[in-house]
Amino acid sequence: MGEMEEKGSHATRKKGGLLTMPFIFANEFCEKLAVVGVEANMMTYLTTQLHMPLTKAANTLTTISGTASLTPLLGAFVADAYVGRFWTITIASIIYQIGMIGLTVSAALPQLRPPPCNHDRACEEADGGQLAFMYVSLLLGALGSGGIRPCVVSFGAEQFDENDEKQTTKTWNYFNWYYFVMGASVLVAITVLVYIQDNVGWGLGLGIPAIAMFLSVIVFVIGYPLYRNLDPAGSPFTRLIQVAVAAYKKRKLPMVSDPRILYQNDELDGPISMGGKLLHTKHMKFLDKAAITMEEDNLKAPNLWRTSTVHRVEELKCVIRMGPIWGSGILLITAYAQQSTFSLQQAKTMDRHLTKSFEIPAGSMSVFTVVTMLATIALYDRLFIPVARKFTGLDRGITFLHRMGIGFVISVFATLVAGFVEMKRKKAAFAHGLIDHPHDIIPISVFWLVPQYALHGMAEAFMSIGQLEFFYDQAPESMRSTAAALFWTSTSAGNYASTLLVSLVHKFSAGPNGSNWLPDNNLNKGKLEHFYWFITLLQVVNLIYYIFCAKLYTFKPIQVVKKEGAEHGEKWALLIKSGPENLGSLRQLSK
């Protein structure tokens, strides 16, 4: 187990497997505890401690979340091109730790917050210096999470050997486990940590996530001797650009009649095709011109800015084909983002008492999202998959595209229900004369919000895990971290879309008498239900778009070489798409 195995320019430790999971999952648990411990109740912190107006706080929060979900592209690039996933995770965790310490100091020192509100004067909003200190701390956290998010999920998945049929099942099972551990961590954050922040103090409430982040680094590094580490294979973005440049240079050449004569170089592509070589596909033929060879080309040591291999051309095709599916996930995140903004504000106006003495913090309402998500994942993995497998013949039960589609449908119902609940909340406010009293508690149970929170959790269990599987499975092998980054950038785009949507609705729904769908200070006078239903309509259009994209999607074909011993000789296996009716199921052919 301890020796090193040379494969091309890669050095792969013959380790990994289930033994590494406790270290990787412990890291993910602590990291997510730190992230959500900050994000879950940040809306309350911005409005009550820094005295931001409601819409400004909502946009600040979604913009920060969007930035934190965009930085994974940078982290993925560094991991895939230069230092590998282990060191990217380790260094990024330290950067995140510094950001967490900054936030804790910001919450603990009175000089870094505006003075408390009193009845004699209006609340004083945080000044530029106070906001700057908080923003720098949050941006350090965003930068750190950019190295952690795309690498942890792919680093864990690569602990299983895809060429081992027994471990392939563990690979796609891993995504369910990963999301379950992440959800359990979120559950602790939105219950225990939010309660401490609301009832004990923000210094301690942010200090605990900082300690959790420190522990995550220690646990992850301890597991180093056990990990299966793959060396970086060079910049994937450079290869993609090289293909595009080569195709442009040869754009005037006629296309070859037989794709089998396009340039291939197994030795050159060896380091980036350890799990199998991508086979030629008939789509986007203009890119194939990059693999046309000419007399002046040096085929033993080609100029990759002029001539690319079929494998490298297909890498670019894979990324382009994933684009429309990636885009379809943005709006679901936009709908989901409302839980931490307007749904939280709804909860703050409702009766949150479980008993006469215990009141649920508004920031903990997302516990219903997480519990539903965890329950859905468990039932999906233990009940749904075995049953579906009997009908579809697929090890994973249903394809990731089907799984994503189910999540889209559930999300439509989540925002639809949210609009009707808001109507009931405002009706109760009107009946008790509380329309003009935004800070008074309306005598209606906060549990009316549970259906929308639960539906969002169920949608996430289907759509988000399905999308994560999709990106990991369909991305080129050498771009696995980048694939995970695509998952987080869809989250980023969704949060930015939420910021834009809220700003536009706030601007264009403003009436001459001060009315607004999304008012700054009094949600009771707004038309939040119209906003929810507008998102519902957008999601219906998005669902139609997704179905169209899924029907047209072409799955990547791979050629894998396996050696099963001298007595058997070499065995070649082709993984090919079995047909559109199965939406990308794969079958293995041996010869």
C-alpha cells in the first residue's frame, strides 16, 4: 500500500478508499459549520448590529454569497494546474481562518460597530471604516472557500478508483454521503450557532465557527499519509484556449471526410487521460479542424497552439456541452436565496414560540430545509435507488439529468406555496391592526413557513446533488476541480441574479405613494407574494428550457484500457452512450 506507482508523469499513491473518508468528511463538516455559522444569520447581523436597510442588507448578503461561489474558479485553476487539490485545500483553509478571526474581532469590539439604537434618535448605520473591516474579513472568507469548495468534493471522489468496478458505485454514492455530511453540519450551524448569536452574543457566535475552521485544517492534514494524491496535469484553461486558437487558425481548411485520420497522440495525452481517452463526437465539427494535420506540423512534438489532439478537442466540446445545463441551475439558486433574506424577515414578524419560554430564532427556520434535505437524501439512497434500479437497470437508479429535473419541478411548487403563505401572513396582520407596525409580532404561527422551507430542501436534495454528479461525471478527467467549481459558480450566478432581481423589482414596483412590492422597512405593506409568484413563473419557463437542453444533451464517450493480468492479456472497454431514451446511461463493451 505504501509504494508509489508511476503512470506517465503522474505519481499516484496506492491508497485512498473508505479509510480516508473520516478525515475528508470531518474537514467538510467543520468547514461548512464555519461558513454557514456566518451566513445563516448574517441578515440579522447586518440589520440589527450594523443597522443596514432591508433591501441593502439583502443585496449585500447575496452579493457576498455570489462572490464566495465565484472564487472556486480560481481555486480550481490553481489545484488543477499547479499545486494539486490537497495543498489548495490546506492553504485556502488557512486564508479562510484569517477571515473568520477578522469577523470575530469585528463582532467582539464595540469600536467596529455603530452604537446601539435608542428611542431618542434614529439608528446610526455603520460607517465606511466599520463596513470596510467587515467586507475585508468576508472577502478573505470568500477567497478561502474558493479553494476549499471545488477541491474537497473532487478530492474525496478521486479516493475511489473509477477503473475498479467495485469502487465505481462508491464514487456516485460518495456524492450522497458528501451532501449528507454537509447538511448535518448546516443543521448544527442553523440551530446551535444561530441560537448563541441571537441569545448569548455575536462574539461567541462567530468565535465558535472560527475554532471549527481551525480544527478542520488540523484533521485534514493529519490524514495526508492515507490520501490518494494525483499530481496536477497543467492548466486546463490553457488547453481549452489552445484548441480554440488552433481551430481558428485552420478555419479555412476543408473538413476531413473520415474523423479517424484526425490527429491523436496517446503519449502526449497520457497525463490528462488516466481514466480513459475521449472519443470523437460528430457535433461542433468546426472545432475538429484543430486536429487536422498538415505537412509542416511536427507530429512527435506538435505546436499545441496550431495542432491539437482529438482528446483535447473533445475536452473543449465537453465544457461547451455542459454550459446550457449549467445555466439552467441558476434560477433555482435565485429562488433558494430568498430563504436567507425575505423568508427570514417573514419569520421575524411571526409567532416563533415552541413553548411559553422558548422561541425559535428566525435564522434557524432553515432547519426545516436541512432536515427535509437530509431525510430526502437518506430515503433516496436507501429506498428509491433500489426500487428504481429494478426498472431502469442503472446502478444509480435514475440518471443525474432525471434527478435534476425532479428538483426543478419541486422548486416551482416551493415559491408558489410561499406566495400563498405570505398572503395569509398579511391577512393576519391586517386583521389585528398590525399593518403599520413592522416590528410587532403577528399572531400567526411561524410554522406556516415550514412547507416552503421543506420544499426547498427536497428540491436541493434532487437538483443540487444531481448537478454535482453531472459536472463530475461529464467533465474532462483533468478538470474535475474545475467541474466542481462550475457547480459553485451556478450558485454564484444565482445569488447575483437574486441581487439583480430584487433591485429591479424594488425599483420598478415603486408607487407614487411610497408603495413597493419589496419595501425597505415594513414588509406588511409590501407585495412579497407577487415577487414569489414572479419567480415561480420564471422557474416554469426555466423548466421548459431545461427539458429541451436535457433532451438534446450528448454524453461523452470514453475509451478505457484495462489490464487484467498476463493470462487474460489486455482488455479494452468502450463506454458509450446507449441512447437518448436512457438519457446517458453507459454500457461497457469488452473485446
